[in-house]
Amino acid sequence: MNPRTSSLLTLTFTLLLTARSAIAQTPPPPPTPDGVAALQLAAMNGDLKGIASAVNAHVPIDALGDSHMTALGIASMYGRLDALRALLKAGASVAADQDGESILAVAAHEGHTAVLDALIAAGADVNAKNKDGISPLMVAAGSNRVGAVRTLVAKGAEVNAVNNDGATALIAAAYGGYPQSTDALLASGAQTDVRDRAGRTALMASALGGNAAVTSLLLEHKADPLVEDNNDMNALVYAASTGQDEVVAVLRKAGVTRGADLALAFAVRGCRLPLATSLLAGGASIDADLNGDHLLILAVGANCREGVEMLLAKGMNIDKTNDEGMTALMRAAGEGYADLVELLLTKGADMEVQNKNNQSAWLFAAMANHPDIVEMLRANREARQKKP
């Protein structure tokens, strides 16, 4: 072999090695949107052949689609266990972000227990939290996925973990009004005395959720019904404020009387007369108030004629004033509730009473541009002046 030929072969061999090295180091071309979409569609439908085809085409297994989720997240959401296993085998990450949620939270929300088992076995963090501090267990409890609750607890989920607002999975279940999830959590050691940042407990959450069965469960597990939140409101007040008559009945049967006056004020403001009547019969005071407004003003503010009539029938002073000297007639006149103005005048309300700013019912009606009420008050004054 002559020197020139040898040199040429050496150069060719070097170029070949360089080319191979370049090919090995050059990353694959970015996935086409169609490729990612095909992979995610296959994951959604449990199409194993479609997944294999996408993997063979080097579609990145953890690429995010339009939903900001990976194929593994989509398979988890739809409960496609076989697809999930195929994706895991292809290297899909259980830690990949799913539009701000963990992959376990996605599966927990849908209640796919077998998927949860597979993901945890693959290394998913059972206590992973999103930016709001919400864990998969909280998600399962808040969506009443009882099987998911039990699975996560069995796999080591922290039952009494709190989110950024200080709420637990039990509070989430109670607020949702879910007795099954509440029972599962209580059986797993959930604490009833945890308070969120606003001071609310699971019992208060059950009052808002309006499920008397949940309230009963919590009371059976020694939840304290007398605890008050940061605004001095307890579970009885919460139940009354949202019109949860059955929860009120459960709490009263348990002997809860603290907060009855405030509960009555909320019931009147909401024109919930059966509840208000029940609370009055149970010992709540007719002198109750809410932020300085007495019951008659609250009833007028709710445009609740039946409430006004009920309170007057129970002997409430029709001209009683609040802390600012306001009467029920002034409130009705200012709000333009002509029917209530007529009722109060008929029942003997004094239109000449003035508040601390020397304002009368007539002035309130005039300032609010209610000429019909102004005329009603004028006629009432003239009628009174004509009497001996």
C-alpha cells in the first residue's frame, strides 16, 4: 500500500469516527405536536400499540400536552392501568408536574386505587403537596373517594397533615359533607381538634357542609362543639348562618346552647323563620343582635315581612334603636321596602324618631329617592295630627 493510499484510508476512518460521534451526541429532533398528542391520546384510551409506536418514534415520554399533563398523568386520570405500566416501563417519571398537581393527586381525585398502588410502588411520594399545601389524601377526602382515602392511608399518607391554610383532610371531608370519607379518616386517627388559620374545626366545616351525619360522627369522636373560631363563632352559629336546620338540631340535642343568640340573629337575617322560632323556643334571647343591629332591623334588612310580624308578636319594641339610633322603620324607608313601611306604621311605629345624626325615617326615604314612601310617611303624619 503506497503512503498516499494509507493516508487516505486513515483520513476516511477518522471522518467516519467523527461522524458517528456526532450522530451519537446530536439530540433527537424535538417532538412534533402530533407525536405528543398521539402519545397522550393512546394513554387516555389505554392503547398499548399506540404507546409503543410513540416510544419507538422517540416521542419524549414526559412531554407536556395542551392540558399541561404528561401521558402518565393522563393515564392516571383515566384509570388506564395497563397504559400506565407501559409508560412506567418506558421510563415515565412519577414526579412530573401535572398542571400544578402531583400525579397521585390526579389519581386520588378520580378514586383509582389500583393506579395509586402502581404509582406508589414506582416511587411516587404519597405525601407530595402542591403549591397550596394540598396532599393527595386531602384531594381524595375532598372528592369523597373513600377507597383512595383508605389506600393512601395504608401506604403511609399523613392523616393529620395540614395545607397552607391549616386545614386537614378531615376538614375537607367534613366541609364536603361526606360521611364515608369522614368515617374512614376518623378510623385512621384523624384528629378532630385541629384548627385552620381562621380557627375553624372539622365540626364547624360540617356545619357549613350541612350534613348532620358528619356532625354526629364528629361528636361521637369527641369533637368539641363549644370551640369558637377567630370571630367567636362556634359550630351552632355556622349551622344557623347557612340555614342547616338538621345540623342545628344535632348540636342542640348534644346540649349546645352557647352561641344560640348569635345563631338566632343569623337565622333572622336569613329569614329562616322555622329555625329562628326553634332557637327562640330553645332559650335564645329576643334581645340578640348582630354587629349592633337588633333582630327587628335584621328582619327588615332581609325584607322579611313574616319575620317582622313574628318578632312584633313576641313583644319586641317596634321603635327599638340600634347602637346608632336606627329603628326598623328607618331601615325600611331607606331600603325602599314600602310594604314593610306600611306594616310598621300600621303597627304603631313612630316616624318622628331620629337617629344620632338627627335623621328620621322620612329623611332616609327622601335621600334614597323613594317618593312613594315619602308620601306614605307624610300621610301618616297628617293622619296623626288630625287625631285629638
